[in-house]
Amino acid sequence: MDVFTAPKCVMGIGTDVTGRIIYSDRYSDDRFEYRHVILPKQMLKLIPKRYFSNDDTGLLRILEEDEWRGIGITQSLGWEHFEVHAPEPHILLFRRPLPGGAKR
């Protein structure tokens, strides 16, 4: 797993928090490359309410690229947020298509 140190304050969330975001190793199937991003639990309290689902579950909704980048997640191009791990709402799942759909 990689730990990224954020270069600056992002959306009012300080680097003391964003600097503790953990990025899993990448894994793949025959179509996608995946990784999960683990946010510090305290970071959920600092993320704007508009980023959460409207069903009072306390889960983040699926975020657009500018939104997840805006809260301090940094990844190369092509990743999409496609799932939140409901038992642990601070874990976000990302994927991107494999080139030509081929397995690595």
C-alpha cells in the first residue's frame, strides 16, 4: 500500500488528514484494474455534506473525478469511483479499464 503525502490543504481539509490517505496495491480481472482508497476516519467529518448519499446512511455517494480529487485523493488519469465499502464507509473503491480489455 502507498501512503500519499498531500502537497497542500485541499477543500479546507488539512494535510495532516489528507496526508494519511492510504492507496491499496492494484489488482485486476479481465476487464478492469482496481484499487481501494482508505480515508482517515476523521476525514469523513470534514467532507462536505453534499458528497454524501441522501438516504441518511452516512455513506459517500459515487463521486465524480473533480470531487474525489477535491477532497485530496490523488491518482493517475482514468480511475473512476464506482463503489463505497458500506461496512467501512471510509473505504472507496476505484477502477479503470484495462487497455484493450486484456488481463495483465
